[in-house]
Amino acid sequence: MTVEIRQPTFDDILHVAKNLRAEDIQELSATRDLSLPTTLATSAWCARYKRCAYWNGEPVFAFGVSAVTHDHGQAWGFGTDKSSLVTRAVTKFIKRTMVPDQLAAGFTAVQALGYPTNRVSWRWLKHLGFSPIANLAGIGAAGQDLILWVTTADEHRAAA
């Protein structure tokens, strides 16, 4: 069984968007309408930095960073039910490649939004160096609370 991480095609991202795992459906529906997977795929495709993880050639997890301002980014990621098969490789890639690439490109901070009950996501974000800085009460599409997580260039330099 092989894991590969590379630049995706639009169809690769669309495949992941059409086959979202339950946790991602819950979390992503707080900030967007998921009735058209092409909308999610297009948003990811337009990101400043995007990658897909493949399990035996099948795209199972899309992730990246979109620019919020010239020096701040929004991290994102979503996967299929098979995404757990590539988690270790994606985690290593983000820490060793994506974060340094984004710092070299001029980002001073990257944020992520998390769903309050998604404890798996919380542990992963902490492992990646993010810290929760705010509870954003009621900002979800149906009034859900979301948690704002942030990591900075200074934090990553200090941890290196």
C-alpha cells in the first residue's frame, strides 16, 4: 500500500469533495453549503497552496492554505473515509514541507477553524503547532460555535 502527496488536479479535489467523511461534513457545513461538491472543490482549487494525499492512487485527503491577507493564511483540509490511512504521512508533510514553504512565501500566521466537538481535529491541530485563541460563538451557518486556532512563524521557528 502506498501513500503519495502531490499537487492535485481539479478532478482529484472534486473526488474527495464528493466523498467526504462524516466529521468533515459536520465541520464544513458550519461555514459553507455542501450541496454542490464542485463549490468546495473550486474553493480548494483556488487556494494559494494545495496538495492531495493519495492511497494507492486514489485521492483521499485534500489540504492546503488559502491567503486571507498578504501575510496571513487559512489552513484547510478535508478527506474521505480512507483519509485515516494517510494521516501520518500528511502530518509529516505539513510539518516538514507545507509550513516551511508558507513561511518562506511570507506568511507570519496561519489560522484554522475547528468544530467544538471534533476532538480528533483538536489533537491534530495541537500536534501541528496550532493553539486555540478564541471561541467564535454563533458564527456558523446554523449558529454553531467555532474555535479559531492559530500558529505563527515565530512559534514554528522556536520549535525547530
